[in-house]
Amino acid sequence: MKRTIPKILALLFLYTSVSLVAQTTTSFKEFEKVETASKLIQVERSSIAGVKEGNDNFVSVKRIDHPGLTGLIPDSAHIAAKNKLTWESINSQGVRRNALVDSLRVKVAYEANTFNNVTPMDNNIAVSNGGIVVSVVNTNIYITDSMGTRLQSRVMNASFFDNAALNSTIYDPKVLYDPDFDRFILVILHGSNSTTSRVLVCFSRSNNPAADGWNVYTFNGNAFSNNLWFDYPNIGINSKELFVTGNLFTNTTNSYANKVVFQIDKENGYDGTTLNSRLWGAASGGAMLRNDDNNLPFTMVPAPYAFVPNTMEDMYFVSTVANGGSKIYLYRITNTLDKNPSIEVTSAGIQMFRAERFSSQRNTGVLLISGDARIKNAYMQNGIIHTVHTSASPSNFSSINYTRIDVNSRLATNKVFFDEANDYAFAAIAPFSNNEEDPTALIVYTSSSVAKFPEIGVMTCNREMAFSKPKVVKDGESFVSIFTSNNSTRWGDYSGIHKRYGTGRPEVWISACYGANTPNTQLTRHWRNYNAQIISKEGEEQVELNTQVSIWPNPVQGNFRDFNLAFNAEEDGAYTIEIYDMVGKRIRQVYEDKLVKGKYRLVFSANDLSIGTYLLVINRDDKNVLSERILIADN
């Protein structure tokens, strides 16, 4: 059979599907200094945690209600329409693509943080340069090496902290790794009323807390002595300090009432000496922490710098309105404790969003409460804040809302990923690049629909903010039904994500939950935790690929810079050939046609390519099957 190779010269869009992605670019106004109360405080180390094994019984079960979301009743017509749309759409949805869609590999993955009788998922994870992985969920800590070998698995209770006074619920842990000091920081909460509320701030005594434990400091969760208690912690670091933010709730009605930020000298914590710290906010009045609409921010998330070394001496924070809106609020603590810091406030306009409350599950009428539209995590890279939150799509599916805010140019770019088949929730984001100039990000999420059980997945978003196809990391095994009320159960709060530094190729660790069925436990259909190492496959399979594709001459140089491409099409299919630069930006598509199995040779011109290194990518049926580097050299 004779094969013909039509030559495609026109630039084509990279996207190959009908998935809807909305995007907008706006500016935001200058920061304005705000007057808020602050108080310098000193905190003595209270204990050394986790050095010895102890009683691993739970202290108690974390409450399962969500302040502000209790008593929700699904709109049956809304859910019925959504489920019908899902069934009709489940096999027809495509997704927008970028060059990294098939370059992701799940290298290491394992079950972690085994727990019973609790909900929801409150996942967090951190990994050191040396490959120590610390993952936490509610009252559990699970420490492994980079191959998933367990080093420690403990319940973080009074025995773990060697403090008998910690006899109330312990929950909502957050953990990070500080590459500048090669240490970990863990923050976890105690108690859910103003009398028992404590914020436990723990600094690892070495780069292996499983062996050497933590220096523990106890902050009063009733920060302003006005009968409120601390919940929803978020943490971040700059070069010198740790920042802990939290929402404050009333004792009687669990109503949101105030906001607080702790600014803490982290070097004191590593040394085990008295902490110098500052408390931002006030009990009442005009000195309370407010956004530029003069409202209390519900959840302020630090945006720490994502690369090393970290030289920042300020800290940015981001926040959204939980029920929806058209702004991301920005805050900046301007300096370190010893340099008279202040707080500045502004906001960035983005496209209007709202929260999507309920999501479907396969094989059950029990709905998942999707929660709210709070920002869950953020980071700073090369002067740009990256952040994600959940919002409703136009067809009432839960979607991933991603924003980049350039704090120098005052431009905010916002893009939303959704399709008409699935709910995507509890997204978290981290850099997926080892180059500070490359803003490519990896997003972890949990997803569910009427046609599938709750699962864990990842996707990338490249320089142009093109999303990749979602990649399933762990399939759901069952629907979830825990303490069901009004035919719905709470989905969760957080997914965990952390970039590992000092690696040859981009590497990110994730921690999230999927629907599991464990018949021999008290709660049979519940969440199980899963950790995974996600890496870029770029360059990993070069030897294998070279047996199937070759380019010559390579380097390409001279006055007429043509090059030859030979490759082996191992299966029939629709083939495209594209050229990318080394940060994932597509330069052009050079070929598109259906091919049958066989060997092919093509000739292309490189006259329009600047001197440098490029990646030629061959896709079959929208899946990357072959790739090879091209070097364009001077004459």
C-alpha cells in the first residue's frame, strides 16, 4: 500500500477537544497600608514530640460539620439535571491539552495514614531534599523514605506530644519542608472551644523527625481572649519566619467571627529556644484584620516562595469569599519581626465565580458536599502568585479555578478548568518546573461523578495556562457514605501537594483521598489516604525512543536548515507532530494525518527556529508516543 504524507504548514491550535475553559486577564490596584493591632509575644517550648512510641489510640473524633455549611439540603431538580447531563456527556468529553499531558509518571505510590471512623480528609504532605516524606491527615502522621518505606506511623495525641494536658480533639494538621534549614514544620490544632483551643507549632529537631522528634510550642487558640476558638490553619515561610493563619469561631453557634495571623521566628523553633512572635489582628473594631471591602477574610492562605534559596522577608496572603464573588483579596506583611512590619491590603479582579455545593457519586444517591470556594493553597514564583480554588461551572459542575497574579505588573490572569461530566474539587497546586522562569504548575484534585467513584488525579498547566488532560493517580473503589445527613455526606477540606527540591527533573509529591470499601471496619464506605510521587518523564526513556525515532542532521545548521525525521508508527491512528521549546511552549505543529502501522520518513525546514534546543513530539490519537531533541546551531 502506498502511503502519502501531506505537508501541513499552517499553525494550528494545540487544543484538540471541546472542553470549556474560561480565561480573563485583569489588573489590581496598589496595596494600601491598613492599621491593625499587633502584639509581640514570647512562647516557651512546651515539649518534645514524637521521640518515643506510645499509646496510639485516638483522643476523639474530629467534628464532621462545616461551620457555615451545616443544614444544607440539595435541590433535587438541580441534581437530577446535573446527573442527566453527566450520563449524556460522560463518553463525549474531550479536554484541552498541553505538551506535558503524557509526560507525567507516577513513580512511587502507596497507602498512607490509615484511620477509622473519621471524616473528612485533611491531607497535607512535605518532602525533604534527602527524600524524607512527612504526610499527615487529621490525627495521623506517616513518615516514609522516598520509596514509601515506613519510618513512622503514629497517632498525634497526648502521648505523641508527651503532654497529658492535650486531652481534647487533635486535628487539621499542616506540614511543610524548609529547604534553607533542611527541617520540617508541623502545625496542628487542639480543642474546638475557647477553653481548649490550642495551636501546636512543631519544629523538627533534624531532617528526620521520625528519629529525632519535634520541638513543640503551644499558642492559645483563643488569641484575643474573647471566647473564640481557632480552626482552618494555613502555614507558609519566608527566609526567616513562619506564618500561621486561622479562622476564629464562636463557642455556641460555631459562627465565623474573626481572623488571626501568627508571625513566628523559625530559627528559634529549630533551636528549641523561646519563640519570638507577633500576633496580628484584634478582638473587635477597626483594628480587626479586614479585606479592602472592609469585611473579615474567611481563610487567608500564605503564598511562600517556591524555589531556593528563599530570600523573601515579606509574606503575601490570598483569600476569596467562600460563597463566590469576583475578587481575590491580597495581603502583604511587609517585613520581618525585627524591622517593624506592617500589613497592606489590595485585591485582584477575576471572572465571577460561585461555590458548587453538591457532587454525585456512582451507584448511590448519597451526594458529596463540595464545600465552598475558599482558596486552599498558593505559592510565589518569580514575582507571580499562583493559587487555585473550587468554583461552579456554568453547568453547575465543580471546577478548578486557577489564577496567576503578577505583583509587579499588577496583572491577574484567571482560568477555569471544567467539563460536562465530572466534578473536580479540593485542588492544590505546586510548581512543576526546576526553572524559576517557567511557570508550569501541577494540580492535584479529587473527582467524582454519577459514573465513577471518588478518585485522585493530577493535571498540568503550562506557560500559556493551557491545561493538560486529567491523569488518574488512584481510581475510586466505592462511593462514600459517612454520617450521612439530608442524603449527603461531607467531601473534605484539603488535598496535599509539595515540590521536592534538588531533583534532576521536576518532582512533586501529592497526598489525597479516594472512595474505599472496607467491609470489616465500622464505617465500610469511607475515605482512604494515598501518597504519590509525580515526576516528568522527559529524558527518562531516551534510549528506548531512539530505537523508534531519529533526526538528522542533528545539530541542524547551515544556510538551508532542513532536517530529516524517521520514525516507526507501531499502530494505526491519527498522528500529529509538534515542536516545543524546553519550557513546554508549543512553537508550531508541522504534521497532521492518519497513518497505518509502518516506517515513515519526512523532511522539515527549521529556518524559522532560533538557535537553541527544542523537543519534537509525535502524538498518536492525542497521546504522546515518541519524542526527540533537536539542536539548532549557528552556521
